[in-house]
Amino acid sequence: MINDAKKIAGAIARACEAEGMVNLARLLGAADVSIAQVGYDNWDGGTDLCECVVEVSPEVYGEIGEDRAGLEKQLLNRMQPISRRYQGEYLTSVIIVPKLDERPIESTEDGKHSELRRLVGEQRKLMVEVAVGGPRIDDVNKEYQARRSEIRKLLAEIGAEDPNPFSDLWEWYGRWSSGDLPNYASRRQFIAEMYKPLVDALDLAGPGSRNRIVVRPTGWARVDRGIGEARTRLSTANHEEQFQEVGMLCRETLISLAQEVFDPERHPVEDGVVVSSTDAYRMLAAFFNVELSGSRNKEQRKHAKAALEVANKTTHDRSADFRKAALCEEATTSVINSVAIMSGRRDPQ
């Protein structure tokens, strides 16, 4: 009987199918079935007591759930008569167990990240292809739109936003043909920079990672690229010089942010000095004073300027360690988000 486990399982599967017990037949058809000796009864010349092990995939095992005991009993009732044909052997039990799997455990969140990587990679590839003389837009536009819906759905489930503003490929065509993306290389670079913060965040939040994806692109390429790079460096930094690099990147990102929104005519500097193009602190402080002016915005103004103070001090701190670098990145992100909100970059589409 031990050597005939597969034959017995096949016979029972066919019998179950004939009885209309299709689910039980399918279970056996997809399982690895083995029979092993688990005991010995020395009465009347001795009998080997055997157990049938039905191994199914972890997914099937989970689907069976509380029905497992009932299925085991049904299988035992059908196998025991066959076991009597084998002299000196008797089947005493049937157990259903999950197959051992050497693949790493992947949580639901990890699964979403993996799927997003795949979908984003395919979307980037398609956008580049149509912009460099590849397939006709009409031939692939529906594919693009369907994939875009999948990407946005998964991003919403993990609390992130889609950095791609183009609802279809014709909108993307309008962007690349507007004049400032004149060649294939510039279009490839545009797509790479548009998706870089999201791709970096997905890489940081890989299987088993504790990093949570919080991607809220501003649309300012240098700002998004800078803070994305700072997060990447922070995740891999191990010594003082590397932590200092995080502060340097945050400082450069704040300068890029200030240059995007500061208008010297609209945003007068508090001390009246002529502000340099790299003085992020004065430019952003002036921006907050105007865009959050008035008593009703007092608390919001205090919050925004406090984050700016922290970011300004931590980006210039040379005695860097992980905590200081992480605080620097967090404060810089807070300033970016505040400015993006006030600039209408977070308004619902």
C-alpha cells in the first residue's frame, strides 16, 4: 500500500468525480499523496498501521479552513476499504497538510509592492516606446488606460499617489510635442524623473522592509528627485559622512523648492535684505508669511515655519548620525508638503 499511494489517490479521485464530489476529486488531483507507517499492532501476526498524507498548496490549505477535518474523514472512509486488500497493512488516518515552501514569506503589502513594480515598469516602457517612434497611440491607448487604473487603485490602497498626470497617451503626446522635449533622450529622462520618487519608495519598501510608502509627488522634478534621493541615502547610510550626505541633499532640495515658489515681488523678505538664490530659509519664510498671512492662519504659519527651522538647522548639522539625518529628512518632507499644499499641488483632481 505504501508504494501504491498515487494509484490509490487516483482511484479515489475518479470515484469521487463519478459520485459528483468534484471538489474532493480536484483536491486529490492537485495534491501530493503519500502513505507511511506510523505504528504497529502485533496482534494476529502483526499489522503495519499507516497514515495517508495529502499535501496541498498553502493557498488551497488556507481555503479549506474549517472543512479540513470533514474532508479528511471522507477520504479515510473511501480509502480504508482499499487498504484491506494489502495484507499486513491497515490505513488508520488521513491528514491534509500544506506543502512546505522555501520561498520568502510575502505579506499582502509586499505583494502589492511587487505588483506595482511590475505595472509601473510596463507603463514606463510603453510611454517611452510611443514617444520614440514605437507603436501607434490608437493601438495601445486602451492598454495604457487599463494599466493606469490598476496602478492608481493599488497606490490608493497603500496611501500613495500616482506621479503620472496623463490620463491617456494623447495627453502624453501633447506634453512631449510641446517643444521642451525635442528628442528621444529628453523624453526618456522626463519619464524616468517622473516615476523616480515612486520607484525609489517601492525599492525601499521591499519584502520584509519596515519602510512605508508615502509618495506624494509635487510635480517639481528637482524637488521630488532630491527628497527621493535623500530617502534612498538614509536607508543605506551607516557612518557619519553618509548621514551628512542626507543633510546635504535635504539642503539642496529646500533650495530647489524655494526657487520654485519664491517671488521677490510677492514675497518680501522680513529683514529687507536682497536674498540670494540659494538662501532657502529666507525665501521660504517669506513665502509662508504671505501665503499664510493673517491671524486665522497663525497656527498653520507657526507649524510651517517651525518645520522650516528644524529643517534649516538639521541640514547644517555636521555631527550627523541616523537620528539627526532621519529628523532632517522628516522636517524637509514636512516643509515640502506644506508648500505643495499652499501651491495647489495637493488639490483633488
